[in-house]
Amino acid sequence: MGREERKNRKGVVTQEADGFQPLIRKIDLLMGELKTLKNASLLRGKTDKYPTRRNDTRWGSILQMLLKWFQLREAVSQIAVWPPSVVEKIPTATENQALQSLVSNLKKFESVSKTMQGAGPNRLNLLQVRTLFDKLVADFGEQYPLTHIRRDATIINNPNFENGILIILDGREDEMTRAEKSACAIFLKDPDGDQQTEAELAEEEDDVGYAASILRTSQQAKRARGSVSAYKEVDHVSPQTVIVERLFGKAKHIMSPLRRKMDPDCSLNMLLFLKANRKLWANARIIQKILNDRPGVDADDDALADESEDETIEDYDDA
């Protein structure tokens, strides 16, 4: 979208804005004018939509602000008594056309950004994210730099490891270089490890229902590659830090000012572990078993816990 205007401590401009940034700033200032008391009262007579300004810490707020402008555009044009401070900031027809093109592009980037934030079954692996990035580079690489999402980006810490994981996920292990094999050697299968036979895999298919069997059909090719692959499953190699950021968010809610004396090495870690692995809870008896097997819990405590197991289980089920 271009470089933003930068000023030093004395207010002198050290970097001029270019690209779409001057137009984005113009819309932002317009939204600020429309939020004032008198101008907002004029606007409320034409629409129930409220102006929205950009948030410097959320790049997605630019798209939301531009979308809100196009919702307010008709109402703003119907008011003829705007003060000069508003009139001079209203975009021209040419500027609105340029904004429409920018909004169309930003919607695609927003779609990719939100898709990457999926969790659980919607969590993407490295190959899926690379496919999205490659498509963005192919469609917008000539229009925007996109230096951080290219395959040869300088911010990649270990290119051989990332390329090796991509090749493994894509089932092209014979194309790996020596450096890529060395970087991904940690994921090599144990030759003496237990492997599922074809009969066991077929038995698993028979145990599932009709609908589940249809859904698993799309995974047959991947399973076939995995059975002959020399590497373990690498879907867990995360291409983004969303799962870590969510964990930090949970920790912030748990370690509130009212719980600041909580032991971080035991209580906080245990609560975070249980929250992060909630999908693995079979039932409350397993959780009680984990609690009873903690280091430092003696046999008397175990006996006492067993006596009140029914009440404890009921409490955990309610939680």
C-alpha cells in the first residue's frame, strides 16, 4: 500500500507517503471529522452507520475503514451543509475508483490471513500455507513487493528445513537435497518401529460409518504416501504462531491480578496444559488419575481422592 509518512521529534517530515497511503490517510482524517459531535448529528439523520477509523496496531482495520466509507458514501453525498474541513477530505470519483481496486485486493489478503488463523481441524500445515503464499505472489507479485512471503524471503531462519518439510508433505522425497535431508533427519522413521499393516488399515475403515468413510476418501492418497514415506508425519510443524498466541491469551486470563500469587511452575502450567489439550480429555476419571499421580502426592491423599471420586468427577464434568 506504500510507505507511510514519518516525522522526527521536531515534526519535520523525514519520509514522504506514497502509493495508497496518502489516500488512506485522507479517509482516516475524514472519518475523524465525521465522528465529531456536530458532524455526527448530521450523519445520523441520513444513516445509522457510524464512522470507523483505522487502528495502527491492526492492519486489517484499514479494510474495515474503507468498507465503512463505501457504506457511508451515499449518505455523506446527500448532506450539503458540511463544513470545509469535511468537504476538502471527501474523495473524488477518481479516488473512489482507486479505493475500490484497493478494497478488492485487500479482501483477498484478508481471506488468506483469516484462513491461516484456523485452529483444530481448520489448522493449516506448512504446505497449505505455502500454496496460499505462492498464489498471492503470482497474483500480486508485480503490483506489491511481498518480500516476506516469497520462497526466498530473507526472514526464513532455516530454508533447508522449510523446503524439506514442504517436499515431505508434497510426497516428493526423491527431490530432496543433501542439506534438506540433513535438516529433516529428526523426522526419519524408526526402521524397527511398529507399522500398521494394510489389513489393520482396512479394519479401521470398516469400523467407521458410511459418511465418515466418504470423508476419509480424500485422505487416501496422503495415507498411501505416508505408508511408503521414510519420514514421520510432519503436519504438526506449524507455519504460524497462532497456537502460541492463543496460549498466551489464556495465560493472561488465568493469571489475573486476583491470582497473581498462583504458583507458575505447577498450578499455572497444569491449567494451561489441561486447557490446551481439552480435546484429549476422555472423561473426568483420566484427569483425576493425572492429579493423583502427581509427584509429592502420597498414598493417603490418593485414598482420600478415591473416596470422593464420584463428587470430583461430577465437578469436573460440570466444568
